[in-house]
Amino acid sequence: MRFGPLDLPEPRRHLGVTIPGNRYAEAFHQLTARANDAGLMRRRYGFYWTMMLFWTLATVAILVAVAMLGDTWFQLLLAALLGVTMSQLAFIGHEAAHRQIFASQGWNEWTARVIAGLLNGISYEWWVGKHGLHHANPNKERKDPDVRSRVLSFTPDSTDRRTGVAARLARYQGYYFLPLLLFEGFSLHVSSIRTILTGKGVTRRWTEILFVGVRVVGYLAFLFIVLPPGMAAAFVAVQVAVFGFLLGGAFSPNHIGMPTVPHDADIDFLRRQIYMSRNVRGGPLVHFFMGGLEYQVEHHLFPMAPRPNLPALRKVVRRYCAENDIPYTETSLGEAFRTIIAYLNQVGLKHRDPYTCPLVRRYRG
């Protein structure tokens, strides 16, 4: 589903940020004032130091257990647990990259670098560039890297470019979307290594090579020393699969199946972030496995808001959207994935049985 080009006034400059000169710009300033007045942008040092210490020690404890347990296929349970700890560390690294943890930009950047490179084996430079483009252009064709894929078609335009077997498979891509998430971790590692070795304009390239190299080589060496080769390979496969599935499962419900816009669409910041984002309802288990990303609307509006503040921030944003008649999308995790599967299959049909939702109908009038 996609919006057509929008006729909005020329943007104006305000406090160093380009914003459209319409009522939604003023609405966002009012919403920001409410969030600040409620103290929802304040740092939460205790929470983040506790989380960083706990998940780092949990990772070390699992590796010690691997060395002590030895030659047994029960190691695969530890591999799955290690995948969980790696995903939790990745959430913290994501928040550091958004400057949610420390007041100092340097502290945030190096925390994200260390977590991404030394602990996760992912290039900080590659990820932060990609993720920054996504936040600036959510669901915008050609500009949001998260809607570009060689495997899946996320927009009708990308489906039009597929031919032969790829086009036929696209008709059913929703059904194999979830299994593909098991390979997301491998994709992250491959893209990271390719970027730091051959990418152009990579700052601190040698730091990236050192961090990711130490993590990948050291991790593999440790496993192949303490475990038989076949078991070590299976351990890596399970750990990376769980890691990728959890990360992909946390990020994918937030935008896929929400409206997409042409690359040249001009839409103000407030609606650009709310219309293209979906919140996910759920209890403590959903909150744990999604690492706070279930509050995606709030995260896109206020990317520097710390994770513990997001539940209260959600109430402020929902109330403000209701007051200003701005659609706010929130659903269960199961419903989100049902929508994703249906949307991907219908996109794969190249405009036949077009997917429309109440939000799109409302926006188009």
C-alpha cells in the first residue's frame, strides 16, 4: 500500500531542523513540550548500567558453562541461550546508538561500538548508517534501506522488477518470511564484514576490523577448541539463527504492512513517523523479546527517549493523537505478523488483489 505525492508547503528552518510549515509541525512541537514537561526524556542510568552488567555477565557465564559442559549435544541449549543474550545486548547497543543512555555523544557512540563489534560481531558503521536512513525515511521507496531486499518484495515497485522464478516465489513470500528470519543473523555478519573490508567512506575502519575480527575469530576459535568440529559448527548455527530470529522478530512487526510512500513524497515529520509505524501490544514477555521496540511510534517520534520511559510516553502520544485526529496503529504481535504475511503475499501478486487497510482508506479519503 502506498500514498501518492503530497502537496505540502515548502519546509522552513527551525532550531537547525527542516520542518514543513504546516499545522503538524506545530503539533509536533506541542507534543515534544508535553514529553519534556513530563520528564520522559530524562536519562535512566541505573537501568542501563544494570542491563549492561547483567547481560555481559550472563554471556560470560554461558561461555564458561560451554567450556565446563564439554562434548554433549546439550550444548545446543546453551547456544540458544547465547543467542538470547546477544539479542538483548544488541537492543542496548541500538539504544546507545540513539544516544538514549548517556548525555555524552562520545560515551554513547563507543558503547554502541563495543557492544556491536566486540560482543555482537556487527559493524557499528554499517548498521548506524543503514538505521539512520530508515529513521529519516520510514517506508519511503528507494530511500528506506529496510524496504530494499534481494530476497523479498516489500513494495509493488520492487515486485515489478522481478521475473521468472523470483516473481513466482514472490506470490508466496509471506509464508516463508518467518523461516527467513532464522538467516537474518548470518546476513548481518556478512553485510558487516563486507562493509568494513570493502565499503567506501567507512570511518574508523581499522577499529571496526579489530573489534569485529576479535569477536568473530576469537568466538570461533574458542568453540572449535572446546567442542568437536561438528558440534562447534552446530553451536554457531543455532546461536546465530536464534540471534537473527529474535532481532528480526523484534524489528519486522513495526513497519511491514504499514503504508509506503514514493521516494519523492513530501510529508511532515509527525505524520511520517506515526503513519508508517505500528505499536505492538503485549505483556512482559513481548516487552522482553522486543526490547522496547514494541513502542515503535514513540521510538520514531522520540528516538532519544530511554526504553523505561516509553510506556508513559505512549500514553502521552496516544492522547495527543486522539486530540488531533491522527491515526495511531497498535495491535497484538500475532495480528501484526498475520498482517505482514498477508501484505507480503499480496505485494507479490503485482497489484492483483491489492492490499488496503483502514489507515490507507482514511488517508486517501
